[in-house]
Amino acid sequence: MSKTQEILRQTESYSASNYHPLDVVLSKGEGVWVWDVDGNKYMDMLAAYSALNQGHRHPKILAAMIEQAERITLTSRAFHNDRMGEFLEKLCKLAGKDKALPMNTGAEAVETAIKAARKWGYKIKGVAEDKAEIITCRGNFHGRTTTIVGFSTEAQYRDGFGPFTPGFVTIPYGDISALKQAITPNTVGFLVEPLQGEGGVIVPPEGYLKEAAILCKEHNILLLADEIQTGLGRTGKMFCCDHEGVVPDIYILGKALGGGVYPVSAICCNDDIMGVFHPGDHGSTFGGNPLGSAVGIAALDVIIEEKLPEKTAELGSYFADELRKIDSPHVDHVRGKGLMIGVVIKESSGTARSFCEKLREEGILAKETHHQVIRFAPPLVITAEEIDWALERIKKVLLS
């Protein structure tokens, strides 16, 4: 029995069966590359769902983490620490917002944005108590908490977890007229992904976000942009909203904010919204801890100093163009922005899972989403030469 088989057997014996990962057991990573316990080398084309934008074990981020771990790691918010203020200032200046509220996971950040929007609706907009509505989109993925799965349109995410939190209205994604029709005097927010990643790498029609922002402003509604996967360089801009010159009322950030080594998330907004929170309203033991803050500072520095959004715009365009040139009988089309690219497999050719398994045999780790889509979303530190290496193998699999 190989080491991989041994660990898989152990894991499957003691782990809840809530994931269906590829049969590979990783033990080492550097840049865009990972190695399994049997010594096989692979290119990481998932980047932990965009948490690894800066690559595996970026030396600057690792150094910041180690240096901070040698001093102090956790204080709780009962006391101040000497890193959180610096981190939040850097994040606010990057986002162009007055304030940030730090949490840990993306789902926590989404929950925080929901609470902020609702409280703003009651205290500032004047919506009657317990009547606030937030509009969400079909095909969304905002996390796994009970509230969030309650407004998911994926049946499996909801099955067995009700009753669900009221106050959410679902409309088709990318449909501006549906948004217009869904707005009522009780609407306090529109929660949207500028590009749906888990939904299948779905890019909305051009101008959609800009029109949505105008509608929100006209009706005194908060635009809540979930940039957990799409933000911090992934789509070729610092934020995916930047493609249309849109500045949302609330940025929801996570994943790459932790540099691939620590869970860090946050919402960023201006004082008129953040001011609804008072001591005791909301919090987190680990949110804003000094270790996470030090990592967050380094994570942002790497994105800015290494110009990752600009590199991603160039390399993402090249990668997508080359994928489109592959005349595969299995591929329906290629879509995406920057280095979030979806290759849609025709149903007549089976599911995307089988292609991901073949890619693994060629040394590429990618993951299917929504059955028919292979998502290619490597760390943003990837080079043109590494993309060419991947293309050679992707072509072989798609033409087989």
C-alpha cells in the first residue's frame, strides 16, 4: 500500500464525508507547485479557491508570520494589539473606505455584511423592524452558514438544514430588469458576486454591475460586493468591480487576504454604514488578532509590490486565448476574467470531473465546479513559461 492510499484510508475512516477531493495527498508546496506524499509533483491550478493568490509559502508572508508568532499571536478584542491598526489602515486605503471590520473566514465576512446592511436599514434608512430585505442572485455561493445556505439556489446546500432565515429575495444573476422589479421600500441591500466562481465561472453581461450600482444609489440600497474569490487581483484588477469602475458600499474580502497561510477576512465600508456597530453588537475572538494582522499586511504588500493584478490581466488574457485555440470536441466554450477561467465541457462528453482526474495524471491539479466546468485559477505568481507547460498538458487531455 502506498503512503497516499494509507493516508486516504485513515482520512476516510475519521473524517466527515462532506467533500469529494481528488485522490491526491499533498505534503509540500512552493509557488505554483505542490508535491504529494509519494514525491509526485503537480502544478496547482486551483490556488485553494483563490486563497493562494500569492502562491504557496510566499517567503515575505512566511517571514511576517514567523516573526509575529515569536512575539504574540492572540489577544482577543478585549485588548488592543500593535498590528491590527496598521493592517486595517492598509486595507482601508487600498479599498478607498473609512473603516474595516476584521473577521476570519469568508462566510463570517458575509454574515458581517448582512448584519451591517440590516442594521443600517433599520437605524439609518428607517425600514420597519424585522422587515428588511436583501436581494441575492441565483447561482450564488457566499458560504456555508445556516443563514447563507438559506438563500442558496443549490438544492444540496439547503437539504436538511432548514428552517432558514427570512428576509432574502432571489433573482436571476446578470438580469438588471429583475433587480429593478425586486426592489421594494424594505430593500436594504443587494448582495452580489461580480463574477460567480462556484456558480461555474459565470461572467455577467457588460455594464451589469454599473447599472446595479446606479439602481442601488437611486433607491438608497447598499451594494454589497462579495469579492472573497474575485478580489485582490484574481480577475486582473485589484477588485473585480474595478472592471466597470464600480465602488460598492461594502467590500466583502477574504481568502487571499490571509496570504495562503492564515484565515483572514474583513468588510470595508464608510463611516455612515460602519457607524451602526457599537461595542457588544458584533465580534470575534480571533478577528483582528496580531498574527492574522501581520499576515494580512504582508499579503497585501505582496499583491501591490509584485503588481499581481497587472500581471494577471496580461497572463489571464493569454491563457484564455490559448485555451480557446484548442479545437477540442469536448469543449463547449471558455469563459472568465483574469486568472479565473472556466472551460465548459459538453454534457455529451461526460462531466468535468473525469477531465480533472486525467489532468491530475498529467501533473495538473484542477477542480470541477457545477459538474460541467473545469476551473483554472492558479496562483497569480505563475509565469508565462509555467502557463505554457500547463497548456501543453491541458491540450493533450482535451484532445484525447
